[in-house]
Amino acid sequence: MFTDGLPTTDRGSRRVRSRRQLLALLGGTASVGLAGGTLPADEPSSVTHSATVRVDEPVELTARGVPAGAELEVVLEGECTTGETFGAAVTVATETETLSLNDAPLVGGDVPAGLDVPTTGALIQFADAPWAAYTGAVADPERWPPETSLTYRVVADDRTLGALTLSRWHPFTRVTEPPGDLVGRVFEPPSGGAGPGVLVLHGADGTPQDHVAALLAHHGFTAFALEYVDGPGLPASVVEVPVAYVTAAIDWLGDHERVAGDRIGVWGVGRGGELGLLVGSLSDEVGPVVSVGGSGILWEGGAVRGSPAGTVAWALDDDPRAPLAVATEAGQDRHERYTAAIAAAGARELTAATIPVERIDGPVLLVSGEDDAVWPSARLHAHARERLATRGHPSFDHLRYADAGHRLPQPYLPLRGTAGETAGGTLAGNAEAAHAHWPRVLGTLATLQ
């Protein structure tokens, strides 16, 4: 359908300009310099910015000299690590001869109109790229390509008016493994210096959150993706996980040569969010805590994965707290079982199972999808928020996304074919939540600096 992007000439009464007149790519975040893309070497360009951006870095695409009052197609094209091609396209309406893609009204295509995500990033999120093919994930841990080249094309009447290629690099950096009984990987800032330490906790399925830790490293943190189940010497599932193992990881990270500061931040997802809130309430070494899809209520061991009832998830000596048991009513899905358990619990039981989050000595960020299909994280986090408010904690927030599910990835990654598709939320809701929550995560952890 599309041409190869060579310069075009007059067609009838409509003048169609060549590529070098059309595209300039400006990008970056508030804390990062401008980034951009490249045009073919034989066509001079005013673009002088870097042709490479971080995978979570938003970009602006501006096309100048386009037909005013027209409908143009903007096409994204890329290639997976498997060699498969992927892409997405939108139709935008122009008012003037300058098109700012992220501001232009969408009138059709793969990205829904009104989506609160920059269109340059939304095209990636809605691309027809299976997650595993895009990432090259073949085993544990997931393996990411060092970079992905994406081409944005501006098309009018089946003619490519201009094209620009952008390289997005994925955040793998220097990785070290901890000594002794600790299992996981430490991702260090590429600058070579020290950065604030962050402990990264996976969910109940045991999948290491290496990509999160690596991305945090590229934001200046020294991040330790700790494994606490399903590894050498570790429990097979979330049953009797020693809290002392996690606090030992915090102590070790605090003494790491590439860690600056006297406090450690914690980021956790799912049951890792529950664990992070618990550890933050117990350890004086912990500062800010981020819980994504987690819980302010303690649950019995293995509750998400269906392990034997009557066990504790987190083993702690002299622990006065008593986790709630999950309801086992026939015909109930996982979400309903948790809701039923909360409804059945008396005030004393609920109080005994509530994490004393007010003891966390740093900002607390709770992130929930209200359409979470795994468990009612918005409600479970609401208990934590209420306790933070009534006990006078100085800094906390609860981000709730109506159409998002359990798994909220980092922004500007393909969302099709991910575990998140079966964990609740709509594609649009998960895309918006991914875009909106990540800067808040970085801001919360940045209080360590």
C-alpha cells in the first residue's frame, strides 16, 4: 500500500513535498535532553539530536509541510527479535501544514480516539507484536533486545510523504549477582557511579522483575531484583517465605559499593507489593515503598496460587499479625474469593491482618487497577490508604485506574500477548495506566536522592 518513501512531486492540484521538507523529530523528558531520529544520509536534515532514546522515554513527532485540512495516515513499522515484522497505524486530521502527532485528533486506526497516551508511544502499545516475539523472551529471566529500530511514516493517498527511524534501547546494564544465599541480580547505573538502592520484588508467579530493575538502573538507581520463591534454596511458592531473607537483602544492598544514601526503596508487584509494604513497616533501613497491584492486608500462604490453606505467606518470628484466609466457595473466581473473605472477616480479624503501613519511614505509593482480575487490589490498597490517612502518615497516594487490570507494565511496550491480557482491564485502560503511573513511581523513589 505504501511507497518506499522516495521524494514525491506534484499530483494534480495537490502539492506533495519530499521527505526532507516534512519530518523533524523532537523528544525527551523533563530530565533528559532532546532525542530524535535520522533521515537518509543523502537528504540533509535539521535534526541534530540523538537518534536513540530509552525504551520508556516519550518522544514528539512533528511533520512540517503536510497538506492542511487533510486526513493523513501515520504508520509505525518495526521488527521483532524473531525477525517478524510488526506495526500499527492511525489516521489523523490536520488543520495546518504542521502536524504534531501527539496533539493531532485521531479519526481512525489501531489506537482508540481519546486515549490519554502520546500517540507515538500508543502506536507501540497497540502494535500487532506478540510480547514474546518482541522481547525475545525464551526463558527465565526474560531477555530483551539491546535496541529496537522503529520507523514512523507519514502517508497521504497511499504515498509516503516522509519517514523517520528511531532507535529505542532496552535497559540492560552491568549486572552482578549477590553472594551467599541471596538469589537475584543487581543492576547498576550505567554512569559508573553510585545511586540510591531499590529492592525490586516480583509477584506470586516468581517471574523476576529484571526489566524493572534494569530500567531503574538507567534512571540512576542501583536496583536489586530479588527472587524469594521458586529458586535455589527458596520456597516453591508463597508459603513460609522468611521475612529475614528479605531484610538480609535490604541490609546487603545498603552496604553495596554502588549504593548511595542510608535508606533503601522498595518496589513490589502483586504479592511482592504486599511483601514490600510489610517489610517497609518493619525495617528502619527502608524509605519509600511502591506497591503495584499489591495489598495492605496480609493473606495466607500461597493464596493466589492455590497452595494449601492454613499456612502463612511471610514467616516472621513473634508476629502478632494474623493473615486472612481466602474464601473457598464453589464457583467463585479468584477475585470473588478475596472479596468474600474481606466481607466475612470481623473488625478484629481485619485489624489483625492489616499491615501497619504508617510505620514506613518514607513516601508510600499504591497503584491499583480497578478491573484487577487476580484480586481486588484497589480495595486491598484502600485499606492501606485509610490507615495511612488515619494514622497521620506525611506522604502517600493511591493511584486508581478504572479500566486497568492487575499487571501494569512500564510505558511504551507492546501490550498484546502479555500476561496482563488475562489479568483484567482493557487494552486502552492498561495502556493509559502504564503511561500515567510510571513517572509517579520514579518520583516516589527519587525521594531517596
